[in-house]
Amino acid sequence: MYVIFLMGLVSQTLLCMQKNSKIYVAGHKGLVGSAIIRNLIAAGYSNIIVRTSDELDLRNQQAVADFFESERPEYVFLAAAKVGGIHANNSYPAQFIYDNLAIQTNVIHEAWRHGVKKLLFLGSSCIYPRDCPQPIKEEYLLTAPLEKTNEAYAVAKIAGLKLCEYYNKQYGTNFIAVMPTNLYGPYDNFDLTTSHVLPALLYKICKAQRERKSTFEVWGTGSALREFLYVDDLADAVIFLMNTYNDNKIVNIGTGCDISIKDVVMLIKKVVGYDGDIVWNTSKPDGTPRKQLDVNFLTSLGWRAQVSLEDGLQRTLSWCYAHGIFD
């Protein structure tokens, strides 16, 4: 028994990233990838590989094969994706499904071909059915129809996590998949035509404050409930899972708490210092009434979110000012 226990410890240690392990972060310029890089460096990892999209088009099968052949990464964080809000997903569904399928397929396949020790694939909570019971458990995947407005993106992400599952089953790889809730933070997308709700609200309220507008309009009633996770918390979670988790079951990553859009707006007002009035345009839709992930499984593994929404918003705002986002 003692020998078996020691063998288990050795096996688990070998699965963990070492400080000099060769780690490839795909999508390092984005919201998620940049946070993973920050957290890896802070934790002392020193052998990190990155490529910009100009240097490596992940949709190009041969280019990806050549990259893996020359660099031989040991661990891969697959954070590269084509992302956007409802308008972008609705307007360019073919582009969203093609680009994401190509990126995922190429990276996952070459990771297997070149003996990557472990890969972590980042999905999205939009993979779950539109009318899921709340909070959303991992086992609700593929139990009902998806939300039509982002179906193309969701189908691609589901294909990615199933690729991980089936490569593990057929080839014995160690590829894991995680499903983050709504994210925000430094290097978020603040383009109002393609951004998600929280960065869009932050941008608009900051502009209203700078332009000294006395009122600010928000669509809907503010009653819809959403969950928000600071992106550096996500990065901490995925590094934790890369070092500790080895199973086919997907893992939800979130705070375990949701908040109404109305309360989000009031919190942003407080953080920004905007003292104008909010006008709720109730002729516009609220969207899905509630969208919260069940994170009990992740909690049972030993991880919890640490950054409060107010603290995360303040950090994001400071980053925005430092980078001239509202100029």
C-alpha cells in the first residue's frame, strides 16, 4: 500500500507543470490569455511560448503543425478564439464557427501528435442550453436547444471540449476542458459593436461621466441576473486545474454568485464616480432572465474566486485609464 501511495504521488508530481516547463499560451494578447501570462509569470514559470496571430495563424493547419514540430511545448493553454457579443455572433455566424473550429482542431490535434503532456481548453458558458435550470450544472450540457443568437460559437466550443474528451478516450491524452462564466478585466473588448455587457456598461458610463451628461440610458428593466468573474481569478483557476485536475468531466469556473444588471450599473456608477441619473429603456429586451454557473464541483476540488466585483471593477477601471481606453 505504501509503495502504491508513493507511486501515486510521483505520478501526480509528473503531471504538474514545473517552473521551467515549456508552456504555450495560445491567444496571449486577449482578455484570458494575457491574464494567464500574468499569473504564470507571477507564479515563477519562466519558459512561456507565445505567438501573435500575425506570426502564427492558428487556422492554418500546416503552420500549426510546423510550430509544434519546432517548439515542442509540454503544456498548452488553449485560450485563442474568435469572440464577440450578440451582434457580432448574429452577424457573422459562419466566420465564428469556421474560425473557432479550425483553431481548436489544429491545436488539439497537433498537441496529440507532438506528445503534449497536458492541454487545457477554454470553453464558454454559452455552450449550455438557453433555458437551463439555474444554477447551471456541468451535466446540463446537450440536454436542450442552445441560444440561437450565439449558436455558431457555442457549437464550435462544444466541438472543442468533445475533441478533448475523445482524444483522451482514443489516444490516452490528458486534455481537460473548463467553462468560465462572464469575464471582465484588463485587455477586455471595449468596442461597443462587439463587446459584452459589463465592458460596454463600464465604457458608456465612463464616457457619460467625462462628458458630464446628466442622464444615462440602459436597455431593459435591469432585472436580469448575471454572474461576473474577474479574469485574473480565472487565470488562477486554470493554472490550479492544470496542476491538479485530470479527468474528462468539464469544469465550471465562476464565483457562485449572480447580480442584477441594475445593481451592476449602480456599482459601476459608484466606482466611476458618476452622479447622473439612470434611464431604463424598458421597451428593450432584458435577455435571458438568469445565467449562473454551479461551481460546487470546482469548490470541491479546492478552488474559490477571491476578487469581489467592486474590487475587480476598480482594477479594470484603473487599467482603462492607464491605457487611454476612454480618450
